[in-house]
Amino acid sequence: MALTIGVPRETDSGEARVALIPDVADRLLATVDDLEVRVEEGAGHGAYHTDADYEAAGCAVVGRDEAFDADLVTKVAPPSDDEVERLGDGQVLIGFLSPLERPETARALAEQGVTTLAMELVPRISRAQKLDALSAMSSIGGYRAAILAAERLPKFFPLLTTAAGTVRPARVLVLGAGVAGLQAIATAKRLGAKVFGYDIREPTREEVESLGASFVELEVDIEADQDESGYAEQVEKEKQERQPELLKPHLADADVVISTALIPGKPAPLLINENAVAAMDPGSVIVDLAAPNGGNCALTETGEEIAGHDVQILGPTNLPAQMPVHASELYAKTVTAMIEEGLDDGTFAPDFEDQIFAESCLTRDGEVRNERVRGLLEPVEEDKA
């Protein structure tokens, strides 16, 4: 019996990505015997892939019901309530599931008997790098943030020497040196800006400087009356608490601030207070990539672009969807890698003892398997009891 993979059309507002693109589907069909890929009509339009492209790749273009009637369903955005109801016992769902932000969806999927593999839970180990959708999307987000900042800033990014005089380069400060932050640094640098990077983790200095940016170090003065371990912990604690004030002079000097400090499932740390915004030059730009979790800036409004103290503050929630062609291509490759990792003699039968599937598995056999997500649900269940 053929293994079937369903690719529904994404219905979230602003979501233009698709979980599988024709080229990647073509390669999958060529390597897996007895496989059928069902793509919902119009699923790829947002990423500029037509239904004819999918048919040419060997996929079946179907209606919404048939796309969800598959052994394995692949999505980008977490499923809506309606989509959860379309899934049932024995089916597998692969996609971004926002388990820490939407634990109730995990519970609903478990109750439906769906086995779910959350792409954001893929472990950060070397053999799982090809499945790392989160890093791929973060890289796109960092790139797009720098481009948006350059578009909004009423100044040039690069140094320019003209007959009318010399224009100094823009000063860009990137807060957070994770995947998104490093890509924002690299992109701003390519655009000719003078770039500075900050991260509370001192070891990131080397990565920031390797991209040609200057590392911002915050000095914290505390009493050195502890042993080495206690002193280090106290420095870390005080630095975290005083970050907004310590960053203020660096923020005031910046034309553009791109903030990326985000911990999944927790409110974003406050790095930019209102006084710091007021100290920036009029026309300056803040792109807050932590907006989905409240933002690193005190004035950020999730999903909105506002002006505060004559500073433009952007709170985007899904920048990868603004680059749907490459975002879909990279995402499709990571999803396909997940599928191929779990294939066994033509069927999708992942080994849940394997670290990749053990950690990526969100629900299975009617239960929420991720311990942290279960912890978020238990207080609610106790209240009901």
C-alpha cells in the first residue's frame, strides 16, 4: 500500500510559505518507491509554485479533504482548530507547532490520536543539522530585518563620497548573536553600515567580530568579595538586570537597532526601555524580532509598525513568509530530511528511541510526550479537576 503525504494550503493570515515545493517533491518521489504526494489546490501559489508545477513533478493536485486524508501531513504554521479536527488516529503531522506558546493545541492533537513531530524541537546535534528548520527560518528573518531597516531608515547605509560631500555610514546595533542576529550583522555589513553586535554571552564575541562587527561589552561594577564561581554568577545576574540602562548610550548612538533576544515559551527580555528610545535620533529604526513574545523594546506592538519619540519601531511576527520562495525551499528540504530519516522499507516508521525523534515528538499514542509542554498543561488540568 502506497505511503501518502498531504500538503495542505496554509490559511494563516500572511503565511505565503508551503511545506513542500515541486523540486523537492520530485526528488522525494524519485527516491521513495510507492509514494503518493497530494498537494491541495493553490497550496504553492504564495511561494510562486503553480498547480501545474506540482503535477509536472508527479504530485496529485487535490481538494482540501484529500490533502488531509494522508498518512503523513506536512504543514508550515501550527494547525488551526479546524485542521486539528481534520486529523485523526494513526496520522502523522510534521511542521512548526509552537508547542510552548500553544500547548492546548498539543493536547488537542493528542486527543485526536495524531503523532506529531515539531520542527522547532529538533535537537541541536550534528547529524540533525539537515533537519534544522528553525535555524533556516531564523537566518531568513535576520536577513529580512536588515533589509527592512535599510528601507525604512531615511539615510544611506554605506559610506558615500560625492561631489556634494561625504555621507557617513549608518550605525547598526544588533542585539543578540544567535542565528538571526548573526545574519542581520552580516547583511548590514554587506550593505555598508558600521555594525555593532551585543550578546550577554561573552563567547559570542568571536562570532560577532568574525563578521566584521564590533562587539559591545557592558561593564558591570560589583563588589569582588566572592569566590570565582560566585563572582561570575553575580556578574551575570547584575548584567541581566542592568542591561537596559547599560545599553542606553549604545542605543542612542545607533541609527538602526535590530533586536533578536528571544527564549521560546518565555516573555522576551526587555533590552530597550522607553528612555533609550527617546534618546535615539529622530528617524532611527528599531526592528524587534522578539515581537511574537512581547518584544525586546518597551514600545513594540506585536505585528505593527509604530512611531515612538520619532523612532520607527517595527514588530514583525513572520519575516520568513515575506521571502516565501527561498523560505519554502529551505523548509521543504528540512521536512523532507525528517521524512527520509523516518522511512523504513517504504513506510514512515521512525525509531522513537532515536534522539532525533525522541526529542522532536510532541504527541504520540494519545499523549503529549514533551515533558516541558506537559508541565504547561498540568496546572490547567488540575484546575479542571
